[in-house]
Amino acid sequence: MIYNLTLNDGTQKNVLRELETTEKLLSKVATKLSSTQKTCDIYAMTDLGIAHNVTRMRGGFFTGAVYSWEQTDIPFVPVDTTVNVCGTALYQINSDIQVDEFKKRCENVLSDTSKYDWNFTNGNHFISLCYVENNAFFPGLKEGYYMLVHASACEYKKKLYPVTGNWYYSAIKTETDDNHCRYLRYIEGIKAEQFYKMAKMLEPFNAERNYDFCKGVLKSEMGEEILNVAHYGMPSIHEVLIGVQKTNEVATLLTSPGKNVYIVKKRGNSKNDYIPHGFGLELPKGSKLAYHKDYLEIGGKQFTSNGITIGEDAINRHGSSEKDSELREYIEKIAQINELEICAELKQVCSFSAKGFQVWR
């Protein structure tokens, strides 16, 4: 079953149609590996949208959704989910810090790759110095500076991604749906169990990775850990989260570069287990997503190669031009659909990203 918690915009309607086929293929494989009929549930969130990763989309998986199937007699993992672990962490800073000092400290830690392969300036990852005001629109955190980071455990990326020659590649099996030009690639049995153990291990690894980076930057000025939450990974051997947070604690709701970031949590009476991680990516207006036998079509362009990213053919659902008041209205809409309580508003002061170092205010 597909649970539609989306905004039902044009991109999401297009993606939801494709998720119907993904659901059927997951259910078909789960049934094949069991002695009884098995089903699949897909939770499509408000940030359901295009993935940068073509491998993922060609396999029928999109960002902003939970893919869950009933436990099977023989365990399996759909490898085109391109599972890794990614998330955000937020720490209070115990004193005021100047932009130049923050920049210098971050650069010093980024230059030390002896323990980690830092990727805070790749893709949509970032490091931000933020400020919370007492009179913030959504009060909840103490006034002062905070450090927010977003990154993945890229050290293990090639071990989990379905790339030629990795440890499980020769064991990949494929279920097809020729009527929709679709396929589902998966591994089963011991290989699937090994895959899950590695994916599960990466949750504490990435949390520690985030902590170590922030500690290296802030040192004795590092204050309380507000959150350190994954939004990408495998909570169980029959569940994959892509751009979704599964937590009873506070989590981040990411927006656009330089724009205010929000801290949210589930309402006390909420029956929803999941929290969206941001706004997501949409197709340019008038563009379509379509599957063909040998390629994926996005906005009239053909994408044939797995492992590539689609770049500017997907855009942030809410760009950086909106006023703060407009973003608040949008956040409140997301909170209403997902039964969330908005706890705090972080104003970004400066940040490192794929676009380099930028000062926002």
C-alpha cells in the first residue's frame, strides 16, 4: 500500500505513479522468497521528489519516502536504494564566535583526513553556523550560536552501492516488469544479512563522525548535543528510509542554502512514525519523468548510465528567493500534513557547501 503524505504537486503525482510499480515489484520479490503472500508499504512524504542519483531512480526509488516490506523467509535487500547512512547533527556553542574564526577552525579540521574522508562540501551537504534569537518566530532553543552539519558516511559508499566488482555485485538478481519498462535488483540470503549489518553499523559511525567533526571545530566551546539523526539508511532488514527521519526526538527540517532551518518533532498524539527531512527536489515546470527500456527520461533528456547525477534537471522545491514569512507558511503546511510540532528556527549565519564558503547574515 502507498500512504500518500505528499503535497500532491506535479512532480509528486508523476513519482507516485512510478511508486505503484515499485510497490508491486517489492511485493512480488517478497512473496517469491516466502511461503505465503507478502505485501509492501511505501510512505511518500511531503518532500517526495527526484533523486540526484540516476541508479536509484532507474531502480524505482525516490527521495522522501520509506520503503517497507513484510519480513520474508529468505531476507532480501533492493540494492538500487543505494543505501548509505546520511544525517544531520546540531550542537550548541557555549560562547559567541566570529565568522572568520568559525571559517578558520572548519578549514583546519577539513584539512585533516587521517581518520575520515570529509564530504561536507559535496552534493547537498553543508556545515553551518546558525543563530537562534529569543524572539524567534518559533521559540524552543536558548538564544545563541549553534553548529549544524549534514553529511554521509562516504567511506563505505562503494561497499554498499551496486557498483561493478564490489563484494555482492555478482549475487544481484533482477525482477522485471516489461509492461512499465521497470526492474528491481536485489540480493538475498546471507549476502542480504551481511549488507544489513554493514548498513546498521553505519548509523552510530555517522553519528560519531558528525560529533568528531564538530568537536574538532568547537573544542571546549562545544555545548549540548541537540540532535544527531539519520535520514537515510535501514532501520530494519526489511525497511529503507531515503530522506526520511524515524525518531521520537527532535529532528531538522532542511530548507534552502542560507535560509532558516527548522527544528521539529512529532506531536504527542501523532500516529505517524516518520518525519520528512526537507523540501525535496522537483522537476522543472512542464517536465516529465518517464521510463524506457534502456534509459530514464527527465525533462526530455535521456539518462542511460547508472552512477551519474542529474544536476540541474532537478530543482529545490522552494528556492532561496522566498521571504522568511513565506517559508514559515510552507513549513507550517508541512507540519500540518505530517503532524509535527515546530520547536525552533535557526538563522544561518555562514556555511560551507559545494558552492564554497558563504556568509548569509
